[in-house]
Amino acid sequence: MADDYISLQAAAPLFPTRPHKNTIVRWANRGLYGVKLKTVRYGGKRLTRPVWVDEFNVAMLGASPDSFADSNSPAPTSSHEQAEAKLDEMGVS
């Protein structure tokens, strides 16, 4: 059982794009499109399991930025437009 835990760096080849370790940490902390990579902490290290990476990859195949966007309004393209949209949502002109 303990043998199937791997470091986040060792998990990189299990992803289709072979992401940087920091990207994997971000997926574990914040998630991507509402899905977080499962991890555990042991002895000060963060570990995951190949099966959890597979679950994350399958979830990413079904997720897209469009599925989480408001279908009534187009997504803002620039950071300036995103800030204006956020202010509009808050009722600030």
C-alpha cells in the first residue's frame, strides 16, 4: 500500500502534457476547472497516487473552461475586460 504513493515530481510523466512540478502543486492546491488533484502529506512531503492522477486526467477530459462560464455572456479576453466584468458584477461603475 505504501509503495503506490509517489512524489508530485514522479507523477509528472503520468500526465499527458508532462507538467512542471509547480503546476501539479497548483492543481492540488487550487484545482483546475473545479477539480483538484488528490494528495496527502507525509513527513513534510506531498504525495499522490497513480490512480488519483488517472482520476484527475479523466475529470479534465470532461471539463472545459466553457462548462464553467456563464453561457449568457462571452468570456472577457483581456485582464482589463475581466476587471471591468468583475466590477460590473459588484455593481461598481
